[in-house]
Amino acid sequence: VQLVESGGGLVQPGGSLRLSCAASGFTFSRYGMRWYRQAPGKERELVAAISSVGDKTTYADSMKGRFTISRDNAKNTVYLQMNSLKHEDTGVYYCYARGDGYVYWGQGTQVTVSS
């Protein structure tokens, strides 16, 4: 089983990034997917979640209107489009899969918002 995040990097405040998480080794379409992030010195927090078929999404309050989670079950990939980025969005972003009684985590991708 693998969850491989990509798309992180350094971006200026107000900029955008699109994270991807490529899944393998399990039946992706049966799993709900989430993005979490962990800022320096803080606990890991939920960013966004999407149902297995993509018909339901939820967001943390601070991300509503700026972030969009989506998935492509044909490509076994979940995305996180992040717009209007702020300094406080800096952190390591993790992909999470849950389904069939299992939970999987990716290794994370660093997002740094700085001028």
C-alpha cells in the first residue's frame, strides 16, 4: 500500500498550489480520503475530506472557500487545490485513506508560504 503526495513547495502569500496524492495497493474507490496538515510545533489537523465516490466533501472552517478537495477514481488520485494561501497554511500536508477497516497515511509533502 502506498500513498504518495506531491505538489508541495514554496509559494508567496496569496498564491496557489495543487497537491496530489497517488494511491496504490488497495481499492481506492472504496476509501474515503482526507488531507491533514501539521504546522511546526502544532498538532496534526484535518484540512478536508471527500467520500469514496466524491459526492460529499467537508472542510475545516479556516479552509472553506480557499481549498478544494477532489478525486479521480480512474487515476487513483486525490487532489487538494489551495488558493489564497496564507503564512499560517505552512506545514506538512498528509494524505489519509480510510475504508474496509483500514487506515493508511502518506509520507507528507511540505508547503511553505513565505514572501
